Amino acid sequence: MDNQDLFQKVKDLKLPIGKYALFGSAPLGIRGLKDCRDIDIIVTEELWNKYKKNWEMKSMPHGSQYLCQGEIELWKDWKPGQWDIDKMISEAEIIDGLPFVKLEKVLEAKRLSKREKDLLDIESVEKFLQAQK
């Protein structure tokens, strides 16, 4: 499944704008900087409560829980770090009809994670942002 197929799956959910934003690798994927395997979506508490009844709940080793349906994951928090989820949602950039967390926040999150797979993403985002200046 390519990025556009994944983004279409999100559109098909018809989530209300202002209640969610695509995070993780999705802001890179929409800009052609990465092939996404899944879509991480941060959501408001209200949206979380609506979907937790029907979606599979999974847990991360660090304690975060997320809701999963295929390649789409809903998150009410983001680790590591302390994130104002509602603010990131309200400040999201609308691209092709979907709200995406700003690249600067994605870069910050990937730097905090310090996972090996994030190193290439960090480099890609830094180059992209530099080219935008």
C-alpha cells in the first residue's frame, strides 16, 4: 500500500477537522520524503473515547496506548516527551484535505525518540526545511 492509499484510508474515516492530526512519518510521506507503513494520528480525548469502543487497543513498552485498525493508529498521547496534543492538532497544516502536525514538531519528536530508524527521517526533514528557507 502506498502513501496515497494510506491517506485515502484516513479520508474515508471522515474524522472531524480540528479533532485530529497526522503525526509520525505521515508529514514526511505527504511531502514525498518517506514511504509510510502506517499512519499515526493524534486525536482529542473526545475522538479517542468515540473510537476506543470499536478499535483494537494496543500498548507500547513505555506505557502509551493506541487504537489500531489495520494500518491506521489513533493516539491520545505521544512519547517520549511532553506534548500538548490539542495544540498540535489546532496548529496542524492542512495538506490535500488532511491535517498534518508541523514538520518542526515531527523533527523534535524524532530527535527525542533517538531510534535508529528516525536518523534518516531527521536528515530528510532538516534538508527539506533548509530548502524551504
